[in-house]
Amino acid sequence: MTRICKIFVTLAISTLSTFTIAHALNPQFAIAQPEEVTPLSKCSKFVTGTYLTTIVDANGNFASRGMITLTQDGNIFVIDSNQGGVKDSFNPFGDTQGAYKCTGNREISATGINFGFPGDDGVNDIARSDIGATFDQQTQTVQGTITVRSFALNANPLSEEGSVVGTFPFTGQRVNAK
């Protein structure tokens, strides 16, 4: 009986080794499921990135420079060279953060919020920026408009209309690593 046990153990080890070696030499790969195509995923691959922008006023005069960053998952971050405020015009304000959605193949609509700080030109407030932009993949540029609305600090800028501060056209170039 000991001999039968030894033969059985040897046979079991040999069989296991054969299957293990065969699996190591020919592993089974998981079949990837196709990525779900959503309106955001369709255009986000073209628009995702950071853009150096030039913003002008309604008369076409230079207003400021900015940086707009769009993430693949639909977030937008904006900084502006005028965040320090302009004496006798407006107080300093913080970075703008929000979300965007694709409204076309290379077109977005975004909403961003920032906070104004108290100063000589009034009390602190909330501003909402409504942004519409189109992107040219070949030239890696963007153009669009930003409409800024002001709200009292205790207002809800996501459900109210606020006071329009202005609408500002902009153009921009994608920032690429060197």
C-alpha cells in the first residue's frame, strides 16, 4: 500500500507540475471590456490639459492673462493675473474651480465658482463664471467667452442668476511639456 501511495503522490505532483508549467507558458489573458463612451469621454481626450489664455474686455482691450486647466473627469480650474484686484474696480479674488461638460465634439460648457475678498471696493462676495469654449486639436488652441456674475456671500450661485459683471472673450494655447 505504501508503494501505491508513493505512485499516487508522484502522479499528482507530476500532473500539478504539468498544468502549472503549461499555465506559466500560456497564460490566459482577461478580455478587456470596451470603454464606455460618454459625451464627456468623447471630447475630454481632445480638451484635457492646461491652456495659457489672453482675456479681453467687450471692446477688445486686453484685460488679463489666465490659466485654464481641464481634467479628464470633468473638473475645471482657472487662475487669473487680476486675482490681486484692480483699485477702484474690484477686490482681490481666489482661484476658480468647477466642472465642465462637453456640448459638442470639441466644445465645452463650464461653470466655476470663486470667492471675492473684502477690500476698498466692497465686501466679499461669490462669483460664478459661465464659460463656453471650442478647441482646435490641430493648432492646440482654445477660444471662447467667460460671463462673470456676482452674488452676495449668502446667495446660492448655482441656482440664482446674480448680477452680470461682464462677458469676456478669450483665446488660449495649450501648455505642453518641453
